[in-house]
Amino acid sequence: MARSADKHDDKKRELLSIAEKLFMEKGYQKTSLDDILRASGISKGGFYHYFKSKDEVLSESINNMIDEVLAILQKVVDEEKLGALDKLNLFLSEKSKFQSSKAEYAKLLGVLMQTDVSQYIYYVTVSRKLVTPLAQIIRQGVNEGIFDVQFPEETADILTRIINSVMQSAPYLEYLSDAEKHKRYVSSVQTMISRTLGLKAPIKLY
């Protein structure tokens, strides 16, 4: 049974990789299920054995990416020796480092986030998975008297949306390649986060 499950997972990952490549080359909306079937050599019935729809492929892709970064970020949250401000700086730094290591995927997300469906899936997933660890850091900062926040969970939700909102922007790919535009974006986000948390000095986003 274990070997059969492994084969199933391997094939599912293969289909996911093929679909992601097509999304990046053709765009999510212009990639049809038939495109995925032709590229993978699988039948429609075979495809439905792994995924219910193209939207589920997208959802799975986003979930995998967020689970991977969440495993890294949760280690920061659980670090008992760090104060809240150091945790926040490290949390954001590790998130940025992860994104930099996934440059091709960042470009893919930039393409995907231009559609309403993908935006919805992405933000629902992010809210469900990344808000909680960020809220833990904010709550710790409130207890330490560093952050001036009344509602940590809601504030974490808002900040998560701010941090990730650049992917909704039409010039997102320019932010990835243009150093000056990237710098201005980072500076703006740093200011918004700092003011939201009641900090006098800007946090170090990157």
C-alpha cells in the first residue's frame, strides 16, 4: 500500500509541475485542461484521479508553497530566546529569503494573481495559514510592551494582506527585476507595518 501511495504522490507532483509550467508560459486563464492532458500524456479520467479541476491544481500549488514557507516561519515563532521585535524582523527576513529562492514561482504567482479566482484562493490560503503565526509574534510584542496593538489576530490579518498585496499589482514583475522600484516598495511596506504596530523606528523588512 505504501509503495502505491508513493506512486500516486509522485504522479500528482508531476502533473502539478507540468501545470505550473503551462500557467507560466501561457497564463492561467489561457491554459486549458486539454493543454495539461496533452503535456502530461494522461487521460481526462486519469487526471480526475488526482485533481477535480484546474482550479484545484492552482489551489494545491499555492498550498504547497505556503506550507513550505510556513514550516520555516514557525521555527522563528517558536524560538524562545528571541524577543517579539527580533522575531518579527527574522520572520519577514526569512519570508523574503524564501521568496528570493523561489524566483520562478514568484513570477508564476505574479501571472496567476491577475485573475479573481487565483487572488481569492491565494488570500484565503494565506489568511488561514500565515495569520496565526504572525499573530503569535504580535501578541508577544504586546505583552512585552513593544507593540501598541489592541487586536493581534485582526492586525496580523491586515499586515499579511499588506505584505502580500504587491502580487496583485500589474507591475509586479517589474518589482522583481527593477532594484529602485523594489526598494521603494519595501520602504513603503516597512513604514506601514511599523506604524500599524505603533513602532517609532521602521522595522527591517528585508
